[in-house]
Amino acid sequence: MKFFSVLLLSFLGCTAVFAFNQSFLDQSAMSYFTKEDTALFNHAKNIALNDAHDGKKIAWQNPKTGSEGYFIPSNTTLKNGIKCRMLKIYNMAHQVPGEANYKVCRIQGAWKVVA
């Protein structure tokens, strides 16, 4: 019986940690995006990744919600037929800012975040 109690407490503890580890997203700028915000965000992201030169800011804005942001691609490389870029992302929604930098590569026709 003691073994099962320890197992149950361990499982509950892991579940709480898992939930806590993702709770930071609840207050991120993107958590406030509407479907329209997301569409504008994705459209600007595609332009930044597929068409923009390094260092060019591609901005988006939704006047209906006040959400906005931009993308800045940089450090584009082409190795073994695979195009990679650094991508700076900035968003603001409900007066909550969010910023991140990712290395992305075009693999099998789709942009993917890589380490």
C-alpha cells in the first residue's frame, strides 16, 4: 500500500510540475491573439522568411485589437541545399510584450525551428 501511495504522490507531483512549466504561456502576448491576429502574424512571418532580405523589418498590426509585432530575419545561410536564417520575433497584445530569437531552416518545404 505504501508503494502505491508513493507512486501516486510522485505522479501528482509530476503533473503539477508539467502544468507549472507551461503556465508561463498563459500570460504571453500570443495567448491574447485573436484568429485575425494569428492570420496577420503568420502572413508577416511568411513574408519575412521567404522574401525579406537580412535586416529588413516586416511589421504587422491589427487596428481592431491593437495587437502588433514584427519579424527581422538575419544571418541567412545556404548549406547542402538547406536555407537557414535567424529570426527575431516581437509581439505586443493587451499591452503584454513578447520577444524571441530562433534559428529556422527550410526543411522539406517548411520552416522549422532548429537548435
